[in-house]
Amino acid sequence: MKELRIEDLNCYRGSHLVLKRLNFSINSGETLLVRGDNGSGKTTLLRVLSNYIRSYEGNIYFDELKTKEDHKYKNKFTFIGKKNSLKDNLSVKKNLKLWEFLHNRKISPIEILSEFNLSHIIGDDVSSLSDGQRKCISIQKLRFSESMLWFLDEPFVFLDEKNSKILMKKIEDFNKRDGIVIVTTNIDLGLKFQKEINLNV
């Protein structure tokens, strides 16, 4: 069993202490929900866990290794941010082909889009899509991931009820494969996860 463990984590953004003495752990097969208002530090926490922010106090361990010292750690997680990871000036198909090239993993674009019933927009430019459509496609970047950690920043924003259920099923299936997921939100999702912390407290 693998564990992601955070010990006495403090993080400043400028002179402001955003994260104060955070302590928590999450194990294989679990999802942690991180709640908090805008500005409470949810995105900062995910960026710290992803080593994108390295100026913090405390320790972060994954599989008993300090993430700062693990040179292979960047291959052990997938981070899907609030902003979609798509290039607006390219078609949906060309974006998916770019992911295929970057991750060296071939997956049929139609297969990827059909999960969210979006096959009909395969030739459309990303700039013409709705926020919900962009979010659905961005989430499918997980299809190219072989990591055991998913960091998902506000992944349910812009998703309708049907697509939220599809994402929830993806998370549950990943947990069944011993994957670890951290999800942030500033709204009541009405969904049940194994663990939860609130950054407002």
C-alpha cells in the first residue's frame, strides 16, 4: 500500500501564510476532498504537492520518500488544473493528437470523446467550445496517465449532473486500481469521498 503523507506543512505566498500546519495522509484506493473558499489555498496545496511550488516548510512523503528529493516523482502524479489544458487555436482532434505525442500513448480520439458524448465536436476549434465541453475534454487527459496520483483542481466546475457522474465513476474506478486522488472544491458537491479536510477551519 502506498501513502501520501503531509507533515506540518506551512506555505507563504508573498508575506501571507496560505497553508498553516497542515497534517494529513491518504492511502492507496482513497480520495481526499479538499474544501475551502476562494483564496483559502486549495490550488496552492495542489501545486505544493506537485512540486511546482517548492518554497514551503514541513515535509511531504510519497511511498516513504520525500517528494522534494525523489527525482522520479514528476512521473508519479497527474495534475489537472482549473484552467483547461487545451490549445484554443487547435481543433479538438489536434489537441488529442498532441497529448498522444507528449505521452507516447495512442488512444483513439473518438474513443476519448465518446465517453462524454462529444464525438460530434472532434473537428471543432477549442475556442468555439463551451466551458463544459472544454472541461470534459481536459479531464480526459487522465486517459493518457499511468501515474498513481491524481491532483484535480475544481474538476466538477462547469460539469452538468450527467458528466459529474461520469467523472465520479472515473475516480471510483481509479481508486479500485489503488489510485490516490485529491479533489478540491469551494462548493458542496453532494458526493461522498473517503476523506475530507476543510482549509477554512
